[in-house]
Amino acid sequence: MNTFEVLKKLSEAPGVAGNESGVSQIVAEEFKKYVDELRTDALGNVIGFKKGTGPSPRRIMLAAHMDEIGLMVSEIEKGFIRFTTVGGIDDRILLGQEVIVHGLKPLPGIIASKPPHLLSPEERKKVTPKDQLFVDVGLPEEEVKALVRVGDFISFAAKCVRLQGDMASGKAFDDRASVAALVCCLEHLSQMKHRWDVYAVATSQEEMGLRGAVVSAYGIAPDLAIAIDVGFGDSPGLSDAEAIKVGKGPAIAIGPNFHPALREALVKIAQELEIPYQTEAIPGPSGTDAWAIQVSREGVPTALLSIPLRYMHTPVETLSLKDIERTGLLLAHFISRLEKFPPE
Amino acid sequence: MLLKELSEAIGVSGNEEKVRKIIEEYVKPHVDKVSVDSIGNLIAFKQGDGSYSLKVVLAAHMDEIGLMVTYINEKGYLHFRPVGGVDERILPGKRVLVGDKAVPGVIGLKPIHLLKEEERSQVAPVESLVIDIGASDKSSAEKMVKVGDYATFDVAFQELGARRVKGKAFDDRAGCAVLAELVKERYPFDLYAVFTVQEEVGLRGAKVAAYAIEPDAAFSIEGTVADDLPKEKDVSPTARLGHGPAITIMDRTFVAFHPLVRLLVETAEAEGIPYQFKQPLVGGTDSGAIHLTKKGVPSATVAVPCRYIHSPVSILSLDDFENTIRLMEAALKRLKPEHLRVE
């Protein structure tokens, strides 16, 4: 697969938490190429099933969330749209951003506010609060009222672009970069033997509280699970202690959320295959699907791979394409060698 | 569509070449002479029909606001400063194109998850921001970009419906596109359509062009502020989208010449063209430089209202745009020597 092309399709699709249908179609198209069965559950999780060759195969679940943060229409005033936020939006990046309002038809718009010459010097230094921001779709008031309703989702309209080297930038890499890694893993697995049944899940509503992971983990009842999410990549303003390094491979997380033997097994395979990896220490809640899956039913041994990502929760999230490929490769080799767990 | 082509062209103050080439090619067949002066202004001359021996300048600026790379650090990030009046609030989270090769880059930010509460409400000062082109270090960055390279926002022109369009740099590519249409007509006087440089850094192109031409009258054609968003207090907006060309009475840089303002208003009313007055004392245009040239030049400014100028992406109404062309064309045909005499 062409990693950038898959990532670009996933990134540019709309899919704000609670309304993932735009991106879930893309996920289904990509998964379909490699899996035996594909289904979508009641919360919109897309689940790709790939049968194992073992006599009575056990189940491994891979989870990466496909929902993105976004906005929602809260009021229409004189043809301009007031909005509320869906997920952890950084107010600092809203002004001047291009968006799509998902009304009766998709409407391109701009996040706008008072021009700078009407601001006091103090106001210019303050981030413009949400209640002074509007989405302008450029249409007359009557047309806006006819096409847009309170509750319509608004997604960012950022293009996904190649930067220098193997770097790329775009929106919703959190966590569609990991969905791309799942596609990469499935592609590898289609050329490999694996004894375990594999459930690749693009989860919904992670940004609203890991909800897709809760129900999909229950439905699948896996024996093992690996969540894939993004981690804070080194970037200006972050200390080395706060960040993992972009371009140095996925981070294998360590902490109470993760099963030590599962983590060790992943590390061992990365070392054997000389796949670059890093260690990320997460002393408490990981804030990822792994947190929900670990306590599903009677409990699931769970691990987390983090793809290093710069500028998280902005429309210009930036990462290394190699890190996505390494994540997919590590997952595939791990799964193909899986026999007993915990290993004896 | 010329407006689309001009909007998407890159031409920050001091580096207007790409815009100049597009305009030059477009106007050349319609005028008698095209020249470029020492600072980079493009001057298209069209002889009059012989009715009056007058020289009239129409000015629109080709340059746009943007950024300039001032330093490349060891990690390969580009430090930058604004060129012209860039609103600092809009920088984070934007895509930019750097240098002549239009190298893509992004202006990132520390993730919200790692911010202290007080950092969340502070606008990040421009000195703290960098452009990330994905280079692994200084030397690989320097293969693609250099100190002094300009950067602009990466924004596509697009129709929004209801005759509205969005794009970057409508201030003042909208004016350039109006001028490029106006030169197709012949007028009762000699016309100098001046596509100026460096307006955003202090009206510098207009100053030297006006000195060289010594016009008897001048009109600046602008893309001006339309701030018709709902506000807490009911203050009148600078200009409204869809309400026609905005005629300036007085801005920060000049007082419009009354007989020319009257000419514009009378023309609009006679021709049934909608118009509005721009709210006084906001903004400034090339007229500020032109009207002070030599012994003084009677000058006026007419503008296409644009929402969100000086941000990455603006919106204008094609009706306003076309009405600006109509108004100017009709007014220029009615222009007589008495409109240039102080009342």
C-alpha cells in the first residue's frame, strides 16, 4: 500500500466523534482488501475480521480510533453560525481556520471574528474566546437557515500534505495515523500465516470518552488487545521528558494500563526484527482505547503502541510515514508469531 | 477566472514578480504600452480618445501580507517575522508555502494537553512560533529554503455559492482584477493603470509611480474590510458584503477629493449601481501616497468589500466585484476637468 495515499484519504475524510460515517466508509474500503469479514456495530465501530489458522483460535483485538475532534452548530445569528466544541479543541487554533459545515449539503466555511483593527491592544494578546467566534459559510441568511440546523457537525477542512523527507501533515492524524497502521498490518498479515483470529477495529467516539472501544471490546471479547494511538512527538516548546521522538519508531507504553508480559513480547519482536521503537512511561490513565479495553468483561491483557505526533489536536498534525509503517510491521510480526499467551 | 489565478499566486511585499507576470500577460493586448519601473510597479498605459488632455492613474496593489524566514535553527525549524499587518491570532495551526519553490510547511503549537491553564488563553507571540517543513536538521532545511524566503498561507480559491467566493489575498488582488478589466475600455483621457508593489509595508510603490507619472487625478481600487459579523454593541460596520462598492470619504491616510466622490456617487445613482460609504478613518490605501505627490493629486478610493482581509482566507461577493468594475468604468467615462477643481 502507499502509506501516504491511505493516510491522506483517511485524514481528509470528515468524521467528528459521534458522526464517523464519512471516514468509516474509507476505513471499510481499505479493510475490505485484506479481511475475511467486515461489520459495523451499533456505535459505528468498523470491525475487520481475519481468520486464524489455529485449531481453536484465540482472539486478538487491535484498536485505533477513527473519530476526530470538531465543532457543532449551536445557533444561527444573522446568517453566521455559532458553535460549540466536540472533544479537546485548542481555542488558539480556531481563528482563520477553514471548516466544512455538514448541513443538508456540505458547506465550506471559515472561522471568523472581529478584525484586529477593532480590538483593544489587550484583546489582541488574548485568545479570542469561542463566544466571539463564528463560522461564515458566505451565504445569505435565508440560505443558511434553509441548509443548516442546530446540532449539525462541523469538521476541519485541512489538506493532507507531504513535507520534507518522509514527513506528512494534516488533520485527524490523531488517530487515523493508527488506522493507517492497522491497514498496513492487515496487508502484511495477508502475506503471512497467523494462528490467532484478528479483529482490527477502527473505533468511534474515542474523543468523547473511549465509548466505541467499550462496546467493541465487549462484543469481540478478545483474549489480548493492542491499542494504537498517537503520542506527543518532539516539537518546539516540549522538553525531552515530555515527548517521544518523531521518526524513531512507535513507542511501546509501560504503566498500569499495560500487561507487562504483552509489552515484553512486543519489545522482544521489535528487537529481533530491528524495528526501531521507543519507550513511553504512562504512570496513570493512558487516555486511549487501551484504558477501556483493559477492564472489558473479566479483563483483557492490553498494550499500547504510540505513533509520535507533533502539534496534536491541530489541523496541522505532523508525523513520519515510516513510523506508521514500522507500527504496522511490528503488529503483523507480533501476531504471526502469537501462540500461547502468556508465553511459557 | 483572473481573480482565482491572482488570489492563488504568491506575492508577498517585495516579491511581487509572479503576480506581475499574470497581470502583464492579461492586460498587454488591451493597452498601448506596458512598463515596469525600478521598484517593480507594473504600469499599463492606454491613450485617451483625445477629449481631454488629462492623466488619470488607477492604482491597485499586487503585494499581499505574509511571513519572512529570519533564521533556521539547528533542528531545521524556520523562525519568521510577519511582512505587513499580519494578525498574530491567526498564525497557529496553518499551512504555509515557503520560498520560490513553494515548499509546504506548517505552523504548529504545543499540544493543548500539555498546556498550563494560563497558556490556553494567551495568543502565542510570533517570536515563539516556527514553521516546520519536516526537515530533520538545519542542513537539510537549507537545501529547500533560506533566510529571507517569503511564506504565504496555502489557501485554495473556491466558490461558496450565492455568488460568494473565498480565497487568500483578495486585499488587493480583487483591485488588480478590477483594474485589469477597466483597461479594456478607452476613456476621454490618458489612463495609467498602475499595479503597485509594497503597499502593505507603507504604500511605497505608489509613491514612486505617482511621482514619475504626475497624474491629474488618481483612484485607488482596494479590497477593503467588511466586518458585518454580529457584534455585542451595535456599531456600524466598516463595509458590508453584498452592498456594492465601498467609496472612501476619509481613511487614515487621506481625505478623498470631494468632487471625485461626488462623481462616483452621481454615477452610481444614475446607473443604478449599489454603493456604500466606507466607515471613516479605518485603513489606508495607495491614495495616501498618491495624493501627496509633488503639488498634490486629486484622489479617491473605491473598494470591493472583503471579509477577513489580513487573515489566511477572505470572502467576497462577485456582485460587489462586478459592480466595482461597472461603477469605475462609468465614472471614468463621465470624468471631466471640472471634477478636478477644488469646489
